[in-house]
Amino acid sequence: MKIGLYFGTFNPIHVGHLIIANYFAEHTDLNQVWMVVTPHNPLKNKDTLLKDSTRLELVFLATEDYPKIKPCDIEFQLPQPNYTVNTLAHLQDKYPKNEFSLIMGEDNLKSFHKWKNYERILEQCDLLVYPRPNCEKTPFHQHPKVKITAAPQVEISSTFIRNAIKENKNVQYFVPEKVWKYMMDMGYYK
């Protein structure tokens, strides 16, 4: 089975994430897209970050009715800090019959050479890249394992959603209905 791995904190998951996941699930040769919920990124503000299990629950609520998109908590079980190359190795050991690809935004190509063992990542899998506005070309744009796609560009961010909720703005159409209801019931980001 061909699996696309879409990593993120998903704090919270929003329709932009789902549009991208849906594009890769339906418009590429992937059989499934796994939304890999990542633990706290040391570069992100932990004050606004929901617990790992809560973010996983929100991803589950957002994807439960769509069999080609699945939540994945694999990184919760790995030592921290974790690196993508380690997650890939763990997944390949656990699911040796699956073929994995990484789904990432084009803006990540600029710093991809700084990722731990990025050469090994390119040996092990394809990078399926969705376009981002105003990204300068990098040597990776020409790499045979990097596939720039025609995925829609969606300019919605989790930061925007969190800030809007904090300001008592209604952003219910920016997140799936089940996620919206759950977040409002629990009072998240207020």
C-alpha cells in the first residue's frame, strides 16, 4: 500500500489541512494519507498547544468519515526530540509492505538540507510537495525524488484560528463541524 505521511502539530486541524490531504488521497497514486500528529515542536509556543492526545482526537474527529485519511500517533511512541528520518525507519520496520512518501509544503524545501539525514530520507521515499506562494527554487526542485504537485494553495493557518477564537470571532467554517463543536464544548483556545 502507498501511504502519504502528512506531519503537523494540527493545533487545531483545519479545512486547509484536509483540502491538502484530500488532494493527495484522490489525485495521486497514494492509497491513504496518514495525518501524523507530532508532539511539541521546541520551536513552537507550548502555551497554545493542546495536549497530544487532544490534538489526535481532533484529527480523528476531522477524518473519521473519510477512509483514505487516517490519524497517526506514531511519534508519540518515539523518544523526543524525534526526527523524521527516525519516524520513517520506525514505520518501515513496523509496516514493511507499505511504501511511504512525505507530504510537505514547498516552503520546507528551502531548509530541507538542514533536516537530520535528509539524504537518507530521499533514498527511502518520495517528497510530494504542495505549492506555497513566493517560494524560491532550490536544488531540491530538480531532484528526481521530489514531486511538485498541483495541489490547491490554501492560506489558512492554525495560528489564525487560535487567535480568532481568543478574540471571540466565529471561525466555524475554517474547521470541520465535529472539530468546531468539540473545541467550543471544551473551551479550547479562549
